[in-house]
Amino acid sequence: MSIGSGRGKTILFGEHFVVYGMPSVAAGISSVTIAKVSRTDSPGWTIDDRRPAVPGYKEKKLNEQRVSIDNIMQHVCVDLSTDGVYIELEGDLTCASGFGASAASCVAIARAMNEEYGLGLNDDEINRIAYEGERGYHGTPSGLDNTASTYGGLIWYIRDLSGGPPKFETLRLKKPMYLVIASTGLTASTTEVVGDVRAKKEKNPEWFSSIAKDYTILVHKARDALFSLDAIEVGKQMNRNHELLQSLTVSCDELDNLVTIARDNGAIGAKMTGTGRGGNQISLAPDEVTMIQIADVLKKSGAAFVQSTTFGI
């Protein structure tokens, strides 16, 4: 048996703005998916998926998961026509929208296959294979999730508006920061929300340009603060980022409520993350004790799901 792991991810800065070529910062979090691979006498692959998950997640993703694993097996170039593999998935990363769970499983499986068959793949090659696995879930993924899952740390991401490959820069902090991720339990259509923002931008370009200018300044301040481990400044920029996303009308009462509760209970920064109008909220804590405190309060306040984690290393 061989074992591989892949990290979850969250977006710290840049939702929606990244669509228009502005930088985004994502983090590979400490919560992971573990894959165990054992050889079998039967051809092909079988799987036992024991990952924790929000209700209905794994059932909804089942067909996509099959395509994803087929893609991984094809690109690791292991012949499963006579002998096969048995895959076990587990770990402390809960499968929920916005956590990069699919990418984490792709990275974990690719790493376990690499170890089991002595393929000698480096992280760049693992990342490339995980991207192919992600295509089973997302068609044409950005590559952000599998990159954060493979390398950890922080990912500075810029979309190429001319249609070329996006720019990824992997960054790493000297010590981790503490984060709480909470779910509203609401799911919004990314296509619809992004389309709505685009329509507002086209109707009032000056309005969007002013917000985008503020964001561009903000994200560079946040990057500098992350490198200097200035958590207070990072939190300040998270709060400002949330205000700008509110201006874009992509937050909602449920997200704003979680943000307020987190800030009132020790968070030094809190904002929505991801598509918005539902989905997840993140809170930056100054230390582990406060992280646990924030998580407990959010759970008691009705968040559909809460996960405490670290990021940056």
C-alpha cells in the first residue's frame, strides 16, 4: 500500500476581480485528503470514499469522480488492463463547495500512484496530472485549485485576458496563520453571479473601475502584509475586500451575518470567499485559541459547516 495527500484551498483575496485580470491570492490550507492505493488482481480501479462530506456532495460528484480518476490513470501511464488498484480516500478535509476537495483528491491519488509504482514524478508533474483529473470535474479548470493543493503556501494568480495560460506564483510564509471557514449552506450559480457582475460593469464602467482601483491597491497591500506576517494588516485588507464585494452585490445577508459574528468574537479579518450570494465565509484569527473560539461561536450561530485550519506554509 502507498499513501499520498493533497491540501484543500480557500481564496483569501480576489473573488470576481480575478475575472478581469487583477491578482488573486489563494491559500493551500492544512486540511488534507489522504489517498491509499493497493494493487489488486482484478483489472481497472475500485474506490472506497470515506472522506467527511456535507450531505449529498459525494453522490452529486460521483460521475465526475469516475471521469477524473480515469483521467489520472491515463496520465500516470500505468497499465490497469490486467492488474488493478484499490483506492481509499479519507482525511480531515471535508468535501464541500469552495474547499478544493476535488483537486485535493486528484493530487492525493496522483501522489499515491507515483509512490506505489515508483514513477519518480516531481511536484510539477503531479500538478499537471492533478489538473487532468480536475478536468473530470470542471471541464476546463483554471488550475488554481490543483496548484494550491500540490504546493501549499500561497498562490498569487493572474488570469491572462488574451486567452493564454494564467500566471501562477507560489509563495510561502515563515509560519502559518489561523483561519476559520464557515458555510452558509446556500449554493449560488457561479455563471449567474459572474454574469450579473459583468452586466453591472458594462452598464456603469466608471463605477466598476473605481472599485477595481481600490481592490488593486488592496491586494498588493495584503501580499506585503502576508510576507511580513502582519496579521492585523491582512485582516484589515480582508475586511476592506468584503466591503468591495458588497459593493459588487455578491454578498448576502447570511454571509454578512457570519462576518459580523466572527469579527465580534475575535476575528481580526473576515470576508466572504468564492462566488458569493451563499457559499462560504472566512475568518482570520490571531492565534489558535481564538480560532477555536470563533469556530465554536459560528457553529452555535447556525453555520451549516465550520472548519478550522491553518495556511501559508
